[in-house]
Amino acid sequence: IRSHHLKHFVCFFKWETSGLILTTYNLQFSEIQAIDSCEQPLVTGNCAYKYNSYYYNSFTGKCLPFIYTGCDGNNNRFSTLEQCQQVCVPSKNALFLYSFVKRGSM
């Protein structure tokens, strides 16, 4: 899939004192891939190295520490807690959803 064949949207719904506010952002394909990475399972790898890392647990909605062994694994692996939270943890007062819309269908 090439990014120019799709439009990507992220919608944030926030309840403000003035009412419900909907904000839509266009995203590049790499940003959509980052969001999808957060849904991947924990994979520690198959080597003997030990790297302190973090992954997003989609069941608890939290970033948790784990030891990455240095090879294999997947994209649900972050060097810092802050990096994991920035990419994967939705804002407390925002409902997050995204969709892929084929070009020309809107």
C-alpha cells in the first residue's frame, strides 16, 4: 500500500465548555504505522542482550517496562516511557479513532 492511494484521518472528540469539538488531522502513512505498532503484542526477542525498553499494553492502556534481547521483536518497542506514551497513550479527555478512506470517496 502506498500512502498516495489513501487519505488518513485522526479525529479527536473533546468536550469543552462550549460543547463538543471535532478536530480532524491528515496523517502521513508512517504515523498510521506508528499507531498500528501500539496494537502489536509484546515480543522480547531471541538474543542474549538486555535492553531496558517499554511497550504499550492495549489491554491496560498503559506503557510497561520489559527487557528486549536485541533481535527479532516488533515495532511495539520504545526506548523510553515518554516515547511510548507520546505515541500510544491517547489523551485522557479525547476519544481516539482513525480510519482509512479511499481517495475520491469523500
